[in-house]
Amino acid sequence: MSEKVDITILDSTEESFDERLSELLAWDEVSDKSVQETVTGILADVKSRGDDAVMAYTEKFDRVSVTSASQLELDRDSLQGALESLEQSVKEALIIAADRIRSYHEKQVQESWQYKDDQGTVLGQKVTPMDRVGIYVPGGKAAYPSSVLMNAIPAKVAGVAEVIMVVPTPGGQVNQMVLAAAALSGVDRVFTIGGAQAVAALAYGTDTVPAVDKIVGPGNIYVATAKREVFGTVGIDMIAGPSEILVLCDGKTNPDWIAMDLFSQAEHDEDAQSILVSPDEQFIEAVKESIERLLPTMERAEIIRKSIVNRAALIKTPDMKSAVAISNRIAPEHLELSVDEPEKLLPEIRHAGAIFMGRYTAEALGDYCAGPNHVLPTSGTARFSSPLGVYDFQKRSSIINFSDVGASEMGKIASILARGEGLTAHALSAEYRVKQDG
Amino acid sequence: MSEKVDITILDSTEESFDERLSELLAWDEVSDKSVQETVTGILADVKSRGDDAVMAYTEKFDRVSVTSASQLELDRDSLQGALESLEQSVKEALIIAADRIRSYHEKQVQESWQYKDDQGTVLGQKVTPMDRVGIYVPGGKAAYPSSVLMNAIPAKVAGVAEVIMVVPTPGGQVNQMVLAAAALSGVDRVFTIGGAQAVAALAYGTDTVPAVDKIVGPGNIYVATAKREVFGTVGIDMIAGPSEILVLCDGKTNPDWIAMDLFSQAEHDEDAQSILVSPDEQFIEAVKESIERLLPTMERAEIIRKSIVNRAALIKTPDMKSAVAISNRIAPEHLELSVDEPEKLLPEIRHAGAIFMGRYTAEALGDYCAGPNHVLPTSGTARFSSPLGVYDFQKRSSIINFSDVGASEMGKIASILARGEGLTAHALSAEYRVKQDG
């Protein structure tokens, strides 16, 4: 049953390794001029014509025709109904996942704080949730209920008053699990629209769809391009690249487990990237064997094969230390530490979206129900960004409340520095508050 | 001495108010195609030719010619020397400001956390500083030492190992206060380069300038455009619009103080926006009188006049409650609560970059030495973004460490949900860890 799979095998001690790794990791977002122009047109049209434009594009792209934009909204009952309609085991699984995600994210809530300095001046930081947030959920086959939980729950935990979900229903096709997840997450309103027109409606507002402060959630190239364009008018989350996993293994995990962990990444799409790094050459051989034996049995074998052949690698290193260095260089979205004492490696890990520790922690658990978010920085952006979290739906305001004494003392300092910068109105504004007898 | 100033006066109860306010607030970043093309060319050139391109553009734009790129680096001694060369009062003021900024930002440091659930599974969040950060500092006259403190200190407090500053020196002109601020902030390396070529060098790295993980700091339209383009390769901070202040006043502050507070915003540049909102009509008249009397005495009267005439407004409201509602709609960068008991208004304030409480808290104090950051969200983006802070230089990784029991229990849940989404490799990867006897 086994078939030969042409997977890249690298040795980190070879001279050409750095270059070959760079080639393997190279990823450029396709920036298509025609996509750009289409999106710019749709955004401008929705901005000026509002609901009429949204209805027209929904008819054109999703083949859903309505006479009034309000028909594009789903009522609360249909969400709750979707939840009740699920098979009991699926419903229970969704509820358990939602509970675990909520309970983890509650730990991320940031609180306001203040303190008084010795001149009686109060300084602090006020934390406020955003007023209204939009969540984009892809339609059709790629509609993932887990994605609804991961985007909506942090927003509600942050205290966002109104979470608006948009999800296209191409040809009228509604995904009951997605609606059930929306009900469980506390989504406030759902509109069955998608594409750049949905992003535009959320960013600018229409008579029917209220304007939001931030738009999050995954989407195709039109959605991603639209989000990039409305950034500034509203906040957006990261523009995600293809999903990736890096497994660091000491060679003592069942190679079938590791092969399946790599597959679970590869099955997302052909551009997904799966990398194993291990100091154990025989283990690398064993995983390759598992890959070749298991691949033909997989439902999504075609996608997995393309992803493995084009984007995967099994990397042999002299030791665990070099393996960790490679991981830090790659800054993977998902990092599995499939070793005996993962705690010992943890302090050395500098960049990763999520770290899955120990042989039992399959990355797939994190996708659904571990608790932490599955929206993670891709393509090396874990060097400077974080998982989606409650902090993405809260913002801070600085608090400054000077006592008269403090204003007088600090006014002198501000005055000197403002004059040093040639800003005399700044200086005078501060000097007015300096005590004349001081 | 008084001169008539044609400042906009609005009444929030008038029917046309909403529309007039929207017009006043309207701000579109100038998106110039020729700027875009120039920047794209410079970025590509620096990416491919490295130091040679950086040297060529530095000669072209800054009229600084060097034979080796290493000559574009300032050594540590010249930074320390700049600090020692300052007048004693200026040096002391910079030191006091740096100390206060450091001590406020130390309160923002986020710590890693972990907890164990009742199945013995460890979940948590690991907080790590970025490895290397670039700070852009504009050259020439607009070089502000306070901006160096505000950008570099949070990065160092976050624990960033290497802070790289770039500052152009047009015609060889070096600003000693800027270098002194770099010395005080703990900047690690300084390169005298600017423009899109400096952004490119930081984003891609050259033989001389190391690649960074994030680029922060203000710059002209070329710098802003370049930052937008390299976003994704590196992190960036917000692209700032013109600076704004909104003063809420009960009418009992000295009108000269308020006029000067408005001027301190207006003197930044002609596009800066200064707004007073007050329920006291006579006070609004008094502030107008102060503006007309004080304006001719100002050093930067020309800039202030243009800003006040084109972008400012004095807004009369029926009461303080409507004044707060207008402030929340505007979501100002700087908000002064010039009232008796500002604490009482604070819970009603939903969106603002920084809140300056009480009659003594001039906004200018916050620009230099109050402690909180002066890099704040502009143009209404305080609805969804925060002041620059330590959190902008730290990032988070999720921690997941399943016990064998936890992996078995949650594996069943993940399997159900993965199969619901049609992702069978995910399901199998989880199922491998489910105990067969369970």
C-alpha cells in the first residue's frame, strides 16, 4: 500500500542548508492587480450606494437574491435552532470547546490601573473594550465552526457590546454548525453576506449593517485585500499566510503520530507547510516510512501529497540545541516539542505562535478545544506578533491627572524641552501652570 | 494687538451639526502614485544591492557621501558625548523626562502565566520581547528628542536586546539633543540614514545594518509609505495622521490657558486639529478672544493661524453629557477634561489616546515628561488602538501541555469537531492519543 513520496530531507550541517531552508520558507502573498482593482471598485460602490450595492454583489457572487437588505439578516431563533438541530455528540463537543476557549481567554482580560507619584500626580491606563466588532466567516465548504468560536469568544470576553458576524451563503447554502457556533459564542447579529462587499459594509456601515470598529477573521484573497484597504478606517487582524507546523522531536515519539501531525497541517491546503526537525537520523527515516505508508489511506491525500512534496521538509540536526535554533529562525505558527521534558526546552524558544508540549499534545487539539486561540501568526510573523486574543478587542487610554504641585514642577521641565524643540506654545501652555512664587 | 481669527463656531443642537462636524473631521491620507512608485523602487533596490544602494540614496537625498557603509554608523562615544555637551538644565530635564517615562512604562510589562486544569493539562501564555527593533527618527528641524525617548524607552523596558535607531543627517546636520536622548534611552546602535532607504535597510537588512523585527517612529510620506509596504516582513506601528486635541471645559478654566492648549496642538503643523467643546457660551467667546489676542504674539503664528482657521472648532453643547458624547464620537488623540471633578467624567469616556484630567494637566506635559507615551492613535483610531507601549515590543506564544488523561479526553472532542469540518488527518492525529481502553 505504501507509495514513494518525494519529501525534502535536509541536513543542517551541510553548507547549502541555509540557502535551501530559505528557499523552502519563501512565501510571497500573491498581489494581483485585477483583484486589487475589483476590490477597490466594490469598496467604493458599497461606500456610496450602501445596501443597494451589497444586495447587487450578493446576487452576483452568491446567487442570493433579496428584495430588501434586512432579509440578509438571520434572526436569533435561527441561530439557536441550528444549535438544537445538531446531533447530540456534536452539540456537546461544541459546548465543551466553547467553554474551554472561554475559560482560557478570561485569563487574558486586561484591567485598568492607576498610581500616584510623590507629587500627588495620578498616572494610569484605562482599558476599554471596543464598541462593535465584525467577524468574517468564509462560506461554503471552508466554513469552520471552530473559527467562529476562536474569533467571537475573545471579543465577547473582552466586553465588546456588539459582535456582528458576516458569512456568505453561496447558492443559499447555510452551514448549521457555523450558526450553532455563533449562538454558543454570543454573536449578536448575523448577516449572510461575504466577499469584499461584506468587508465594505462592516467598515463603512450601511442602513442595514452597522459600521464596526474592527474586522477579524479569515477569508479568500478578495476578503484579505479588502481588509488591507479598509485598515485605518477600522482595525483589522493579521493577514494570514498558509498554515505551518514545525515538530521538534527527540526521536522517541511514535513515527506514525508525527506523520499524522504533519498531515494535519498539510491537509489544510497545498501551500501549507510541515517541517520535522530531529537529531535522530533513523527516526527521520521512520517518519518518512510512516508518511509513505499512511498517505494513500488519507481522505485528503491529493492535497496532503502536494503540500508534502512542495513545501515540507525533514531536517536532521547534530543535536537538540541546533534544532531549537532552526525553530527560532523559522518562528513557526505551530511548534510541537515532542520530547520527554518539554519544559526544559521552553526557555530557549523565542518565537512561535503556539507551543504544543510533550508527545500527547497533538496540534489538532489546539485547533479545536485546548482553550488557546487557533488564530496564530504565520510566515515567521511570530517574531513580532501574537495569537488572536482578548487584548485584540480591548484598547488602552493613558490617564494623566497632575496635582498643582506636580504641574508646577513638571511644567518647568516640559518648558525647557519644548523650547529645545522650538515649540513655544507647548512651553507657554506648561508655564501657565507653573506657580509664580515657586 | 488683537487680530480677528476666523475660527469655526458650532452649536451641537443645530440640525446641520452632524454634517458640519463630519466635514471638519474628514481626513484622507494623501496617497500619491509617484511617491508610491519611488518608494517601491527604493525598497527593491536596497533589497537587492544592500549597502551600495543605501549609500547612493544617502548621497542623493541627504548630500552625505561616504566610501564605506560603516561610516554611516555613529559610535557609542559620540552619543554619550552629545549628552555631556548639553547645557546642564537641558541635560537634567532630559534625564528627569527619561526617568519618568521609564518608570511609567515599567508598569506595562506583561508577564508569562500558566495554569493547570483539572485533567492536569497545563495552559498558558509565554511573553517574549522582540529580538531587535528599529526606530525611525526624522532628521533636520523636525528631529524631536522627546520622540526618541518615547519610542526607545518602551522597547528597552520590554527587554528588546538590540534597539537600532536611524536618523538622517541632511547636509551632515546632526541634532545633539536627539543623540543625547538616544544615549539616555539605551539605544544600541545609530545609523545616520533616513527615508525609504532606511526603512528598507531595517526591514531586509544589509551587510552593515541588521534586519529588525519591527519598525516604529514617525516620518514623512516616503517613510510612512515604505513602512506600509514592508509590513508583514516586519511589524510596524501605526501610520499617524495629523495630531489633534479635544478640550472639554466647564467654562471655569482661565480662557488663556485653554487658548494656549489649543495652540500647542496647532503649532505642530497646519493640518493639526484643535477642538474645544463646552456648554458655556460665554466661555467660548472668551476663548475666542484669548485666541485673537494671543495669536499675534506666537513664534509659530503662521502655522497656528492656518491650523486654527482651517481645522479648529469651538463647539457649544447643551450640557456636559452631550459634550462627552461628541468626544466619544471623535475619539480624540488627546483629550483634556478641564473641569472640577474629572474623575466623575472618566467612566463615560470610551475612546481617547490619552486623557488629561483637571485644569492643571496641560497636554504639553504629556508630550514631554508626564510619563505616559506621546505616540497616540490619531484620526479616530482610538476606537480600536492604543498608545505606543511596552506591549508593542513584546509578543505572546500560547502554551499547551496535555497530560495523557487530558489528551485522551480532549482527543475525543477534537475528533468529533474535526470530522464535522471534514479534516480527517486532524481527527486521526487526535485519536492516536486517545486511550484504547478509555
